[in-house]
Amino acid sequence: MKKIGKKVLLGMSGGVDSCVSAALLKKQGFDVRGVYFKFWKINGEKKDEKSLQDAKKIAKILDIPLEIVDVRKKFKKEVVGYFLKEYSAGRTPNPCVFCNENLKFKTFFEMADKLGIDYVATGHYTRIKREFPISNFQFPNKLKIKNSKNKYKLLEAKDKNKDQSYFLYRLKQKQLARIIFPLGKYKKEEVRILAKKFNLPVFDKAESQDVCFLGKKSVEEFLKENIKLKKGKIISMDGKVIGEHLGLPLYTLGQRKGINIGGIGPYYVIKKDNKKNYLTVTNKKEDLFLFSKFANINEVNWISNVPKFPAKILARIRYRSPLIPATIVTKHKKYEIQFDIAQRAVTAGQSVVFYNEKEEVMGGGLIL
């Protein structure tokens, strides 16, 4: 029998990723405690209850305690509220980035500290490179990393198709010191094989929804139900009125679908004027107004040391988009990113994440 070691609080959603993470951690000798967060109730669907039952079933199989924590009110107010507020302001947010920073990991660490638990873990596909092995870790009260900001590095996952480091660029050094990502070195198909090996009855469970609170609804449907929309004019590049939009929050830069204009199309969104309530479109897919070589960014977080500027990096301007060479400069204490090649639909509200050639996430910020 393996000797029980450090305590770890694991987020268990009932999916194959978090369940295999639990099995791997237990196999490695950790004292695993599961926590199931109730984030959102999807009306008319039984998905929530099924996920909870799966999490309970796996916890019983693996003989680990599972605590159920209801954070639905907080999630609705903070995460969904942020999502709707950003769209109302004309921006296109990434709620998963916001949730990870302001709700999910924040709640994890609050619970871990209260219970005296060393680590927190999730089934995210990403890796952490540590200067010291886990066995040398000291609980946070003894943790001193003031003068060594490079102790912990966030890296892309082995499975580049599943890599989720983009959503985690806002993590801090003291958090990385206490986080474990058990799946970082595995590919998705390997994780399903492990689930079978561990006799976990979720090995063939379908992938989860990217934005959990949408359920089967599209972003447009969700916004129509939750935002007061005002119709307005659709204009062409030469200022001619060519149609009517249903409300600016329903459209994002570069969007093609949902712009119902007859004549020569399709049309693409190139500008939203919130003051005049105008939507400007073009029928040229490669219109220069759809491309940008620059973007201002704010709320920048550097995971390791702040680099010297100008800083050469690799940038990802949206999840799953390819890495592109770019330079970060500072102007009047503000950050600007300069792309080596002009990028299509650089969208306000989205995160731009900085990487280096060694698969390391250097940091990131929000596009203005």
C-alpha cells in the first residue's frame, strides 16, 4: 500500500479528464479530496445532475471524499454578469479566462487554506515546470518566493490540440507553487485509455461545452434573452445605409453569419459605433479594414519576470488560433503589441496570450 503523502483538493466535474486526474493523483500517493462546484443550472436539461452523479460514482470507486459546493449565485453575478456587461459595452469577452481567475481558482485556494490542504488540482491540459520537486514544498505560510519569480513556469500541454494554457495566463507564482495539472503530459486519447485501465465508467463521455452556461444555446440566443437590444443602421464603407441590425452586442469583428443583407454578399463586420448605434460592414473578405498590425492591451499579467522592452514574443489572439511572431512595446506606461504580419479581426475584449519558443506562457492581457 502506498504511503499517503501531501493533501490535494481536486476539482471534479464528472468528466473523463477530472476523473482520470483523481486516479493518477491517488496512484502517486496523494491524499485526494474531491470538490464538485455547482456553477450553473441549465433550465430544461439534466446535464448538471448527470455530471454530479458521475462525480459521486467516481469518488466512490476511487474511495475519495467528495464535497459539493454551490457557487451558482456568485457565478451568475460575477461570471455571467461580466459576460453580459462586456457584450453590452461592445466587446467580445472570454468568460473562461475571467472565471478561472476570479472564481474557480480563488475558491479552490480559499477552501484549501481553510482545510489545511497543500495543493489544488484540475483536469486542465497544461503543464507546470518547477524549480523544486513537489516533495520539497512547504505550506503557504512558509512559502517565500519574493526574489525568485521564475521558480514556476506555465507550459503548453503535450497535446497541442487540447492545450488550455491560453485560459490560465492570469495565474500567479504563489498559485502555480500549489497547483498540479496531472494531464499535462498526456494526449486526450491516452487519457481515455487510462480511464478504461482504471475501470472508470466515464471513458467514453462526450466533451464538455466550452461556455458552460450557454448549454445548447448560441451566444446570440443567450444575449437576446438577457440583454436589452436596440436596432440600428447597417452602413457600408462609403456611409450608405444598406440594412438594419438587431442590436450591436450580437455582432463581433469579422463576423459573417447573421448579417441579413440582400444583394452582393456575404458581408463582414468591420466596425461597431456604440454612440451612433451603427454597424459598418464590407462585402470584401480581405478588406484591409479587417486587419491590424497593432493592438493596445491592458490588465497585463506576467507569470515570470517582466521582460525588457521591446520584447519579442509569440502571440495567440484567441483560443486555438496559431502562434504569431510579435513585439510588445511600452508607450506612456501602457502596452502595445505589434504583429509581424497583420492579423484579421483583432477583437476588443479577447485575451492575447504571450508565449516564447520554449512552449512557456509568459503572460497576457486584454485587447482594447
